[in-house]
Amino acid sequence: MSISALLLIYVALTLGALCGVGVYSELLRRRFGPAHPEDRVFRCKSCGFVYTDDADVDRSRCTQCGKLNEPIVF
């Protein structure tokens, strides 16, 4: 084998290993990272304040004025 072929194989294996480590670390980050919270977004019809609450809540009380509001549908 020539030196250029050995050098090409060395560079290709090194880049392949770096790509493999990058993909593996991304999979670990997604698996063990914090999950996105599933919150509902509410807008108060009285004062216009925008806030979030849990996904299982159908109506939520505004933290500014206390009025019950329906979630915003996007």
C-alpha cells in the first residue's frame, strides 16, 4: 500500500469515529435530557395577561386578576 492510501484510510477512520461519537452523544442527550413540558397557554380576557398551566386543566385562573379563562387554540 502506498502512503497516500494509508493516510486516506487513517483520516476516513478518524472522521468516522468522530461522527459515531457525535451521534451516540446526541442519542444519549435526547434519551436522558429533560422532556418538554406539555403546558397549555392561556390569555386572560379581562387583563390580557398570557400565562401557562398544566395540560390536564381545561380552565385556568389568571394569576393577575383571578378570572377563569379558556386555553388558546393555535
